[in-house]
Amino acid sequence: VGSSPGDTTLTPRREQPAAEGTAFISIQAFPALLDLPQDLEVTEVSCGSRHTAVVTRGGELYTWGWGKYGQLGHGDSSSSDQPRRVEYLVAEGLQAEEVVCGPWTTYVHVLESRGTRSPPPPPAAFGEEDTGELCSCASADGTSPGP
């Protein structure tokens, strides 16, 4: 079969199996429906280089994707193909209002959900600290979010 200039044949790329103990993270090149529980309404979405974060109407933060630098905010550097709620914010009585993902970081504007704090809580930030992208509210190792 002949081809002319400009003809393109798309061949699916075969992914290599993930190493044992490593989560496989698929690359989604096109928009897709979010796989979140039915009762959650998403108000904010942000995408980093290889991770995604959403804020729900109830102020919960869910993250997923590549987590090598702790940018998912789950206190470790694990990756996840499924959205996971960031439990740190819940435990601290904080609600996410806005989220912005950088290439290897996630920044969250938070509000106090119970009582009032004076002064208001600082933004939460988590992810790659070596590049100087994190503010002083991140932990020293860059893997745990928090004010």
C-alpha cells in the first residue's frame, strides 16, 4: 500500500510493565471523565506535569498521578492512578478552596473548617523542594503537606 506525504499511521505504544512494587501510571493524552465518587462535586481542577488535583464543593482535596516528589500530598512519594483524598487537610480541620499544580508541586489555599484561627492558616504546599518551588510552609523533606 502506497502512502503520500502527510499520511500518518498511528500505532499504539506498548507500555513496559511496571517494576515490582511500583505503581503503573497511565498517560492520558486526551480529556477523560473523572473517576470520583458520585456524590462529590468538583469546583477546581489543576494539572501538573504528571499529576492532577481537584477541590470538591465540600473543600476536600483529591490528587492522583505520579508522586515521586511527594506532590500528591499523601505523606510519601507513591504514585496513584486513582484519585485519593489528602487526609492531612481533613486531620488538621482545613478545607481546600483553591489548588494550583506546578510541574512537581501542588499549592493549596486552605480555610479553617472548624472554629477560627488567628491568623488564618497559611497555604499548604507539597512536592519537589530542591528546585526552590516550595514556600516555608512545606515540611523539610518535601513529602508531607502542611502549614
